[in-house]
Amino acid sequence: MTTRRHGLFLAVALLSALLSGGLPKARSAAEPVAFDAKAFEAAQDEGRPILVQISAPWCPICRTQKPIVAALSAEPRFKALAVFTLDFDTQRDLVRRFGAQMQSTLILYKGRTEIARSVGETQPEWIEQLLEKAL
């Protein structure tokens, strides 16, 4: 399936899930969790792909990103992906540690190496391309 067709499929799936009352629950391996330094370090030590999602509850872009990241991380090809969330407003020290200037920031790691960063992205196919960089 081409990236464009896959993106359209993902968009239709997300819209359908939202209209039916929510997205299916992601597997526990890819489920976003609040940032925990020890779990983050363990994922780095294992060489896993890691997504740090910096968001704020009031941010409309963040609200758009969350179901896209949840749907993608539930896909089998992203089963090793560890997703950590940071609150832009209440976890300022950690936000600074990651060098984020604003909410709606997605930071992708492969082990200890940052390999990509995106700010304000809401296109499912572009977020998908970001995550694919860690595979």
C-alpha cells in the first residue's frame, strides 16, 4: 500500500474510531506512559525505539496528535516502540532537559541517540514517517 493510501486509510480509521466512541486500546508495549527516568533509561539501554511526546492538555495540536500516535503505536511494526509523555506545563525541568521549546513536540530516539524531532505536526502520514525512522 502506498504511503498516501495508507495515510488515507489511517485517517478514515481514526475518524471512525472517534465517531464510535474511541480508539481501540493499544498493546501495553506501545501504550503511552508518563515519563519515568528509569524506564526511559532502560528502554535506551535496550536500544529500543522511543518516542517522547511533549504535550499540554489545552493544546489543540496535542489533542490531534495523541490519537494518531496511539493508532500508529498499536500497529505490529511499532510493537517495540516505547512512548513516554511529558506535560509541557507541569514538567518544565524535563521539557528543558529534552530541549523542547513548545508543546506538540515529538522526539524520536533509537536507543540513546535522538534521530528525529517534529513540532506541531498533525498529518498522520508525516507522523508515521517520523516513527518509521526508528525501525
